Amino acid sequence: MEINQPPRIKIAFTPTPIERLEHLPSDTGEYEYEIYIKHDDYTGSTLQGNKVRKLEFFLAQSKTEGADTWITCGGLQSNHCRAVACLASMIGMKSYLMLRGSKPQVPQGNYLLDKLVGAEIEFVTATDYFRIDELMRDRADQLISRGLTPHIIPEGGSNALGLWGYFECYREIRQQLDQKGLSIDYIFTATGSGGTFGGLLVGAKFFGDKTKIIGINVCCTSDHFVERVYQYCQEFKERYCPGLVIRRSDLELIDGYVGDGYALSRKEELKMISTLARECGLILDPVYTGKAFYGMLDLLRKQMIPVGSKILFMHTGGLWGLMPIGERFVDSNLI
């Protein structure tokens, strides 16, 4: 099958390791599964996480267009916005972030890094955020009037171009598994804007593998993400790989683990994060990997995944998101 790869400027520290999770915490029960971790929390420090893989392609596109400013959007503690702002600072570009929520009194976590690297920040109400694409286009026009050359990166770096980040990650995973003589039945990932899940799915379909890609949505609904990611995949097919065949039925997205809402953690999720860190040395974030791992364990507990399966969990980073919620762990007597 032919595929036309767009330009890429490599910036992430890859390949990231795949390591077996030798045991689970004592209070999670017994599981007859082999669980491996793909450590994309090792892709960098300020750039750590899954977003930087996508940015390698947006950076190349921006250079081709002669852009000097990135405009993007996300929540107050957006990992994507932090990665965009930090990378922009590193390469001499400017960044304009549109963050959903209110300005906090004290900068913490990702937002603190946004401020430290000099991002221009605008806060957007939840109501206005529903038309964020229109607002970003308006801000682009304003920046052009200031003599700048902006480039808009969509929320989460998720669109047809952004899928390339995790298409290439899937290729990397195949090579690593081949070197280890290991096969994987399922890959689990958190889904917050759809680009990581979509890129992995496109990779699996392109290479003709039987590995099932499972997304656990951390916001909205699974139906929402099925339509959103399906559209990304069709655009990917049209632009880059006409022979690719992806059907809506190929998109396996699991609902039921959003909990109290996006970036809102329940006590049982925080307990799992604390216990995994203490007993297994695996540190997850409260927004993405914490919810996804909690959901995956629940599915295994209910044996909704065939017993004996080999599972790869995508650790997509986000550790800076832990920093602002230390009080929640203290109040819950977890630290």
C-alpha cells in the first residue's frame, strides 16, 4: 500500500522504551494478563508526553509556511498547550494560547510552564470555547495585523496531519516488539482529542496487524469520538494513503470512565494513582493516563478482555498535571 509521508522535524527523544509491568498493586486483585507500558512519558522533560510526536509534523509544516507564531487551545492544564509553548520558546517562535477557564491566582503545573516560557495567554469561558476554532481564526487575523505570521494548531494537535505522530509511533512499537520477539493483542490509550488513538489505529490498519486499538475517552462520549476520529481517518486516507480502509466499526472506544468530568478526578482514581506509584513505581497523571488505566483495570477485572491477553498501555505523559492537585491527595489521606 502506498503512503505519502509529509515533512517531519524530529524533536522527541525516541524510541521510547516498552517495559513489562511486573506486578500490580496488592489491592487491585489478581489478573491473568501480561501488561506492558509504552513510556511516552520519556519523550522529553518540558516536552514530555504524546503531544511532541504530533508537533514534529506541525513544526515542519509551519517552517514550510514561514510561520513565526503558533496559536492553539486547550484546558488550563493542557499538556498540548504546554508542549506548544515550550517548543516555540526553544526554536525562537512565539505562542498564543487560548485556555478554557479562569485565570488562577497562583500559576501551577502546565500553566506555570506556559507563563515561564513567555506564552501570550487568553482565557476563554466554557461557553465561548464551543466556537474555539472560529476564535482562533479571529486571533490569527489579529496577529497578522500586528505583522506576525501565525499558524493554527488544532486542539490536542489532532487532525489528519497530527495522526502521523502516532502512525510513526505504531511503526516504532512494531519494530520494538519484533526485536523482543513479542506480540501484543491490545493497545490501550487515553482519548482526549482523538489524535493518538487515531494514529495508532491508522498504523495498525496500514500494516495489516490484528492488534486491537482500544481508546478510553476521558471527556465527552465514545459516540462523539467515533465520529471525530473517523473523520480524521478519512482525511488521512484522502491526503496520504488512498488505499487505506477504515470503517466506523473499527473504532473501539470505551465509555464510562470520564468520572466527574474532564480533569476532575474521583477519590478511587486518585487512590489507584497513589498505589501504583508507591507499589509499582508507575506514576500516572489525573487527566488522561489515570482515568485510562483505571478503566483498563476495570475491564480486566470484569474479564471483558480475553484472559491471557498481552496488553500494551500507552503512557502519554502529563505528569505536570499532578502538581496542582497535591491538596486532593492530602485531603484524601493518600500521601
